[in-house]
Amino acid sequence: MSQSVVSTATNILDHIVHLTPPGTLDDSVQAFRDLGFTVSPGGTHADGQTANALVVFADGTYLELLHFTRAPPSSSTHPWAHKPPGWIDYAFLGNAGTPSIAHTINSRADADGSGARYAQEVRGGRKREDGKVLEWLISATAEDGERGKLPFFCGDLTPREWRVPLEPHSNTEHANTAKGVSHVRLLAAADELDALTKKLTSVVGASPRESTPSRVIWDLGQQPSRRDDPPKLPVLILSTPQDDEESEHVRTHGRGIYEFGVAVAVPREAGQTPYGRVVYKTV
């Protein structure tokens, strides 16, 4: 099932970004294959600084396996240039610019008083290995240090199926029986939880389904472009650290994306990419 829509929905998961050190994309691809994922070719981004490969799911979401083609200079202003390896960011589905995602969120945030602020949309793109040129619009937080905590939005100017190859079916068939994304989990210190909850509520455009002093959960929407209906829609989880390992992650990486949950047909133990945590949820 694939369709093109102009949407003001701001709660649809698009993809999750996993970074490895410069020049290590092939190693990352092999690591994900060893975890039972099928990895599809990606390409090089328009600025030439980064390249990727993709893990595409039948629910229309995907993982972006990313590396810098060469080490970025210390003066780089690229939003991911100084991120440590691992899960570094996540994207929601944007649109082609009308209506503006940034304006939609900023208007909500002004009314809510949450303080969330998104910058005007900018163009981006990627050249696939087969030579096809993809173009999109990015809407991202205007706040320094907020990437990876608040999602960015990716809206296609060229057909989404060019960017997210659901065909052939083998692209979305995984040896580990992965069907789609179960959850994206963010970590934040206890004294940061309330402020980040308010900002994320402005971004998602709906109140959390569950909210406790240590965990907040938002339901996310269904991808319009997908091969199969997901067994369960994904959720966004924001929580405080639950053990020493998670506390250490917040200390060394700061608040933000920590864990990717994947919906699978056959139970599996939690695993590890070279730099990030994967949790398998049986559906």
C-alpha cells in the first residue's frame, strides 16, 4: 500500500538514525545483518558529507544506518557532526511545505507555552546508488542541543517510495521476523522530564496516553506509505533512567534517544548494535 498525501499530522514516525564512526558504513551494515535485519542500499547525501544504508520495515518506517564519509572538522555545523555513535536522531513524516510543519508546531507551542521552536523548512536530498536523485524538506528544532530529543520532520518532494523502497518485498522481509517499529525510547534526567514532556506534547499534537513521574508515552500514527498494516502502532516513550547503565548513558550522551524497539513475530533477547540498544517486542 503506497500513497502520496499532504498532511499536517505531526505524530507519524518516519525513520530512526543510527550513526557509526566515519568510514564504517560497511561494518554497520554487517552488524545489522548479523542481528537478522535485511539491509538495502541507500546513497550519498547532497552535501557529500554523509552516506547511508537502510533497514526498511513493512509498516513503512525504516532505520537509517549513517556514517560521515570523512571525519567532520571541529568547526562543522552539521547537526550530527559531534554526536557520539549510536542512536542519534529520529524523524517524523513531514510534507512538501504546505502547510508549514514549523508554523504548525510553533503555533501550538505558543498556545501551550511549552517553549518548543522549529526553524523554517530547508531542502535536502540524496543520490541513490542507481543514480536517482531524491529531494525533501527538513523541519527541525531551532533550539541548540535539542536534536535527538525532539524529532525532525522529513517531507518528500520526490515520491517517498524512492526514499523508502518497500519493493521488492524482500526489502522488508527480515530473518529476525521484524515487522516494524514498536517504540522509540528517550531518556532524560528527572529534573528535565517535565519540560521535555511539554515540548514533545506540542510537537506530537496530542496529550500523552500515559504519564507518571518517571515515564510518559505518546501514541503515534500510521504511515500512509506502507506495505502491510502494522500489528500494532508505534509509541514514543520518554523516561528517566531505570538502572546504572541508563544513568551512565544520560551522563555521557545527555538526554535524548536511547533505545529502538522492533516488533517481531518470534521472541528474541534484547540485543546491541555496535553502539545502540535494540529491544524485541513479540506481536
